[in-house]
Amino acid sequence: MQGLDVSTEFVVDDASTSGRVTVLVVTWRACDPLAVGIALVSRPDHPALPQGNWVAPRDALRTGLEKPTGDGDVRFTPDTHRAEVQLELTDGASHSTVVLGAEPLRDFLERTERVVPAGQEHPERELDAVLEELLRA
């Protein structure tokens, strides 16, 4: 199922004067259809810039396009007037807020749902696939 993964990247801070870019990478894997991986990275890597990895339910991302949702380390707040979604990402004492376009997020979700439609996830099958992949590694 590895070929059925979907990902997209958002440039959230372009510090072109320093040659550094902060990117939010959103990844969904068919073998774990209920979850979306979120990674904040700097390119090139720099320890002083925001970074971290989070996991959120795919449903939370979908809901976050329309109304505030999320708890814990990942929260989504839509701004429908500006067609944007604000993500608040917490990792221990570190806190980052990024703003993404709502339409690219919708496109990302649509691409995931072409592979595994919402409501047709089979967690036990996906769990077996994840365990099998872990055991192979």
C-alpha cells in the first residue's frame, strides 16, 4: 500500500534573505487511513527554527476546515472569510502557529478519499498492515 500514500507541502515561512524556508509537510498513508502526519521542517535544517512531528485524525482535518476542532497538541481553527485554516502545534514547551490555504487542504483530503473514502476505513485491517510493516523493518 506504500504507493497509495498522499502528501503535500506548504511553505509557511520563506526567509529568502537567509536562504531558509520553513515547510509544513502533511502526509496520509493508506495503511493507516484514520491518521494524518504533520511535520514542520526547515530547509536547510536549522536548530533555531520551528520543527516537530505530530499526528492528527483525518476527520479532525476535515472538520477543521469548517469549525474549530482538535485537542492536545494539534488544533485547527478555520477563517472562512479568508479561506484559511490556522494550525496550532504544540510540542512540549514549544508552540508553533501556521496558516494554510483551505483549498489546498481540501484537495489533499479529496486525494486521500479517492484511495480510502471516509467511513470505509477498516482499522483492524490497517492495524494488521502497520504491524506487518513494523515487523518487516
